Amino acid sequence: MQLKFIGLMVACSVATATMAQTTSTTTAKGRRTRELSPTEVNILGSYYSQTGEHSPVTGGVGTEELTDVTPTIIVNVPLDTVTNLNVNFGMDFYSSASTDKIDYNVSSASKSDTRTHLNVGISRRNNARRTIKGITIGGSTEYDYRSLSVGVNWAILSKDGNRELSLGALAFFDTWSLIYPIELRSQGELLSEDKRQSYSLSATLSQVLNQKMQAALSSDIVYQTGLLSTPFHRVYFTDQELPDIERLPDSRYKYPVGLRINYYTSDYLTMRFFYRFYTDSWGMTANTVELETPIKIGPFFSFYPFYRYHTQTAVDYFAPYKTHSSTEEFYTSDYDLAGINSHKAGLGVRYSPLEGITHFGLPFSSNTTQFKSIEVRGGNYWRSDGLRAFIISADLGFTIPGSR
């Protein structure tokens, strides 16, 4: 609740500061200041629904039904000609039939819940050195989980503007509330650790190859330590009736590498290709391919079909329901860690007129806000273990003129 209040206060403060800044600079003795880029506001929302029959809460069998509604607001404010403030505040309202099975035949706190997250970042550009430096801090909370994060980033552009190298570092500090399956609670504390730390280093090199093609190569190194299992995931065994909670190693390394290519075919068609290779210290190897083809109909309207294929091997510690042995050191029946193939296909549409869709005034300000664009995207997801999902999302874009 406290984080929700802070998020709303930050959003209101950002909007008030933007309007006050514009008013003061345009009315102070007729003096004109250097023009700032407009403040950008994006209001996003999505609806997600899934079904499946391999819930890790019940040991790799049972319903995975879940719905999630996610409103988010992102505000990007130029504080001066070289400094930007970015605020991202959102909430997830979800209902999960699978996590409700933490307590059998009893409606548990996890059946429906709200996750709240807030991230604030500041970046500063040095035009003489062609560099951008930034820092971000953030946090999120839900019924059994709290997370704090801090990150830094740095980027440099080439003299001709055709090449950019960006580096980043990010750290997460998470704390679990140790909620166990109801039939195991009489055994006392089953875990001695309730914290998780994640650290990542990233590098991306973007290059304009020619007038029609641009490519970006990215790589990350991720290290996680602490409680990497989920306390209320059950595992059932071949040699005993009573289940245990999921047990996984207390450290994990991840190594993803990605390649993105954009090819401008014509004024009406662009091809966007993405490939990612992933491997980690738990034995998983994965490959992901995605293709998106924006097609313009007139100067302001476009639609883009997209398709994504993903395949992965299982981690060393996965086995289905009642196939683990209780003598094993580590075990999980979470199908997110299984060997699976998945597909995602859908369509997006975007409408963005040059002069905006409409204009309207803001209270307590002489500024005119521009309703700049609207984008709607829908997709179906299905994978080889039977899980099915549907998601639809919308993005409303607004701009508020900066001072002059």
C-alpha cells in the first residue's frame, strides 16, 4: 500500500513540475529560454489469460488458470536540454486458480492479489563527448515478494551517429515471505534463506549498416544467488507419499546473446528480425526466433503481424509428477524449466497522425496536450506442454510541449 501511495505522488509531482516549469519560463518578463523537448506520457494496459494442466503448485499437475490486468503509466520529462527524468509506475491485478491450491479446499491469499511496481531513472547527455549516462532505482511488492533494484548505464555514439555502444549494470535485492504448502507447515521452517540477489552486466552494439539495414548485437551475464526456488511449489516422489517443496541450487549463471536486424524494404514495408541464444549453469539451452513485419497503409496508419518461436531443453533438476526420487539433492516439477517448444503469433495496429489525433488543455496550465498515437496489439501463445494463453494490450501516447 505504501508503494502505491508513493507511485501516485511521484506521478502527480512530475505532471505538476512540468506544467509549472512551462508557465514560469513563458511568463517571466517576456524572456525566452531554449526550447525543451516535449514531455512524453504513455498510458499502457493489457489483459492476459492462460490455461494449462501442469501447475508447479500441485507438483506438475493441475490447473494453471490465471488472468492478469496490467495498467501502467510511463512519463519522460526533459528537466533541461541534456537531462531527462523517466518514471514508470504500474500495477498487476491477477487471479490465479493454481496458486490458490497452496491451501487445498481453502481460499488462500494468493488466489487474487495486486503487484505494484515503481521505477525512476535520470539520464544526462554530454553532447561534446557524445555520451549518455544514467541511473535507475525501483521497487515492487506483492503478497509474498518484495524487490528493490538499482542500475547504471552508459552509452557512446560515433561521430557520424551510425554506431552506438551501450553498457549497463543492474542489481535486484528480493525478499520472500516463506509461504509453504499447507500439509508441510507442521514441519517448521523448511528453508533457511528468504532472500535473493540478482546481478547483471549487459552490452549492446548498434550499427547502421547501410541506408536500408540496421543491426544490434547484445550480450548479458547474469548471476543469481540466494533462494532461487519458489517456497510453495510442490514436488511428488516415486518412493514416498508426502511431497516436499521445490529444491534448487542457491546460485545460477545465465548467458543470453541476441541479434536484432531491421531491414527497410520500401516506404510501406519493414522487416524486423530477432534471434537469441541462451544457456545457463543449470543445464538449460534455448533458442528464440522472432519476425515482425510492419506494413504502412498511408502515412499515419500501420499494422504488423508477428511470430515468435522458442525452444528450450530442461534444466538438470526437472522431472514430471511423481518421477523424482526423494534422495535427490535438487528437484522441481515446474514446466517453465522443462524441455518445451512454444509459439506466439499475433497482430498489432498503430495510428499516429503527424499533427496528433486530438488536442486538449490541462487544468492549471496554458499547455495544450497532444493525443499523439494509439497502438493495439493482440497475440496467442501456445506451447508443447499444453499451456495456452491470450494477451491484448494498448498504448496511448501523449506529448506536452516543453518551454521556449
